[in-house]
Amino acid sequence: MSELNKIALKIISNGKGILAADESTATMTNRLDSVNIISNEKNRLLFREILFSSSSMKSCIGGVILYDETIRQKSSSGKTIPELINSTGAVTGIKVDTGAKVLAGSNKEKITEGLDGLRERLIDYYNLGARFTKWRGVYKITDRYPSKLSISANAHALARYAALVQEAGMVPIVEPEVLMEGSHSAEDCFNKTSEVIKKCYDELELNKVELKGTILKPNMILSGSSSSEKLSSTEIAEMTLKCLKDNVPSEVPGIAFLSGGQSDIEATSNLNQISLKNDTNFIMTYSYGRALQQSALKFWSKDINNKEGTQEIFDHRAKMCTFASQGKWSENLEK
Ligand code: 13P
């Protein structure tokens, strides 16, 4: 087993999943504004340190994705944040893209940037304790989009990123996110997501990326958030599994879904059905941002000194998601 494959498996085995806490300062500011908390360095660290020192870190969380600001911070105990995360048995990860910018040639779409200087930045992150990374390509669905150009340009960037990350001794999370926003059908989402994922693996192969040392972070197949079509978790699971079986090479060890704006319960219930129906060799788990954090954030904002109460809420969500990744979740467990 290669070293990279070992790291990937450590992050996602035994029902463990990933805590995506890599919101950029701008995104984190939106999240904190929404609960009337001032977004400064101290408060961002305070909330994140509460999560990283919760008990579910040991039992449920295999990896944490950080943002540049956080990987350089120290916890209240004096440990660096990567030391705190590693002490729980989880692996430290880092978002290395520099965000999605307007795509020249199709200026209503986005291209993710951050390849220039990436080789040097990766050495720095490795030395700070990171052993896996994330890069997110983003695609919207309308009658015209995603365009061939955006599918091709983002796949190319994801593959060049993944090759550089492996060269630096870390596991790349490949995240092509087809957004839920819009009035499209689940069938549209299925078709577009299939095309996007297929193109990513064509490029990964061309760039000689060792697939066993990667993790895919895709969206689930859902109808658009403003569509009237409502699918059951079973239907979502069936379409999602078909899309992944058709387009993801079997060498990929695991798939960790993003929550993408689904409610906590939707993200949990859909993952549970995917795990129950999983007839592939891929490990299926979560790499959730909002679906792990939003209830804890809301509670914390009422009293930012209530560490235990906030951890209880976060631990519950992490436990529910870990049950779901093993197909052992049911609505009753939420009570
Ligand atoms: P959500 O689960 O909130 O979609 O965040 C996951 C993520 O890392 C998106 O890039």
C-alpha cells in the first residue's frame, strides 16, 4: 500500500468523515454575520477550537480541512492547531486553491485559481503539519451551463493541483462541485455531474495522478433548490451511485460528499441511503461544512463562552453523520 493510499484510508475508514472548516475569511464572515457575531481572528479561532477539541474528533472525524489563517494559529493550550487536530487522531488538511474567479471566455462562469506558486506553498503547508489538501472547482447548471470550457478548464486545474500535491507527499481531495442553486431537474444534475466527473478523471490520468492516493469530494445528485421536483433519499442515493459507478475509476479509495446547502437531516439521510445501497468498493462518507457546523454555530452565537453546550451539538451531528456513512442512521436517533 502506498503512503498516500494509507493517509487517504486513515481519513475515511471505519465510518469516519471529514470536517470541512476551511471557509475563507469572507465566507466565515458571512456565516458569523448571519448569527450576529463579529468576524475577527479571535472569534474565528474560538469557534473552530471548540469544534477541534470536542470528543467526536476521536470517534468520528478522520480529517479536518483548514484555511490558511487557521493552520498558522495556536490553540489556548499553546499547541498549534495542527498539533491539536493530530492529537485527536485526525489528519490535518488545508484548502490550497485561492478561490473561484470569472472565467475568461465564459464570463458568467468561474474558474478556480491558485496554481501559480502552489509547489512552494505546499512545502510550507507540509511543514506546518498538513497531510491532505482540497481544491474546489465550481459549476452552475442552467440551460447553457456548465459550458464545455468551464468543464475542461476546471478539470485541467484540478488535475494539475492533484499532481503537485502528490509530489509534495500529500493526498489531494478533488472537489468538483456542481451547485444545487437553480431550477434544474435531478436528471440535469445527473447528466452534468457525470460529464464533469468524467472530464476530471480524464485529466487526472493525463497528469499521472495516483488515484489510490486521492479522495473524490462530489455533490450528491439532487434537483435544483428552486425546482418543484422533490426526490426521496432512496431516489437520490440511486442516482448518485449510478453517476459515481459510471464515472469514477475503481482505484479511487473513497468518496466524501459535500453537503452543498442541504439541511442537516437531508445531508444525513441521503448519505445513509447511499451507504445502505452502496454496491461498489468505494468507501462512502462525508466531508461536510455546513451540515456539521451550522447547528453548533447557531447555539454558540447565543453564548460564545458555552463550550460544552456547543460541543454537545457538534458531537451529535458528527455522530449522526458517522452512523449515516455506515448505513446505521435513522430519524429516531435524532431525538
Ligand atoms: P458544505 O458541506 O457546506 O457544502 O461545505 C463543504 C465544502 O468544503 C465545500 O467546498
